[in-house]
Amino acid sequence: MTKTGRTGGFGRRRGAWLAAPLAVLALLLVAIVMVVSCSSSPPMTPVGPGMPSSSAVAPTRPAPSTTASVVHAAPPGAPLRVWVPRIGVDAKLVSLALQADGSMEVPPWGLAGWYRLGPKPGAPGPAVIAAHVDSKRGPDVFYRLGELQRGDRVHIDYANGRSVTFAVQSREMTAKSALPVKRIWNQTSEPVLRLITCGGDFNRQTGHYQSNVIVYASLVG
């Protein structure tokens, strides 16, 4: 994907999903702080999504069943793992909330995080999963996020052995100063997923990337 932001078609029926006022406020706050908190530390050599990683290894686990293992609602408990065969992602999920200063917690290197103050993946509404693109240690979980294409599958595993599966609908790259809040947290009653990481040009002075890569996906069943 080029460094110019691109928006794909969304084609999802707008529903009547309405969160409680405090939850909406929290989501909007995260939308603001995520643009400055998704990068951990500057890499030795700037790299970014869409660039092939020699260390990426595609998951070897089998594809989920098209029957019982894929459900139409979020299973009980917290999501445990996210795996995306197309880009070699198979990572443990940790929960993220807000820190005391109002910034969103970020997952440690090698892990992805789901925003627990919003919907769980598979529940009605927009669920958010974030991970780093890279650091001084090398490529991280969402290093190749920008390579995802429409129709690619994203699988979320739960503790009871069930999974929810999403199909990528579109992706875009936007400046961190222009995070598309209304597209990420749109008012929908359908289970949708957003995957977010850093991307674009790397600013050596600030130690951060200047853009966000956002992937939009919808539940399949």
C-alpha cells in the first residue's frame, strides 16, 4: 500500500448500535490517544507494513471448521488469540483499557491487544485490536498488516475452543492527526473488527510513525 491513504468500500448496513454515554466517551478518547501511543520505540532501521518480513512464519494450525467452531456471537470469556494466515500472524491477545493519564494501554512486544472497554470480537459493534508494527527488536505482530486484501480471514480464538472469523473488507492509511473516528467506531449493530497499527513515514526526531494503518473486517458465518 502506498503512503497515500486509501479507503475501500464499506458496504455494511448501518444499524442502531448505541453504547452508553461513558463507553462512547471512552471510545472517542481512545481514538484521540491511539494516534500517539501505537509505537513503542524507534526501530534501528525504519520499516513498516506492506514490506515483506524474512522472519514472518505463516501459522501451521488448521483452518477453523465452517460449522461448530465459527459462531455468530462472541463466546463467553475473553478472546485469547488472533491469527491471520495471510500475513503470518498468530499472537496472544491481552486486554487493553485506558491508563490514568487517559492514554490507551499498548500491548507488550510480540502480543496484540483488544480494547476491552468496547465490544468483544464477535459481539455487536466495532471491536478493536491493536499491535505494534516494529521496534528496535525487529518486526512485530502487525508488521505486515498493510498487505491484507479484501476477503482475507482474521480468526479470534476464545477459551472454550470456539473461534469467530472475520473477512477483510477494506484497509486504509491515514495521518495520525486525521484518525477516521467515525469509520472506526461507526454506529452498527453488526459484529465488525478493526485492526490498527502504525505506518507511513518514520519521524526520527519523535521516534514515531506519522500514520496509522487500519483494516476493516466483518464477521462471516
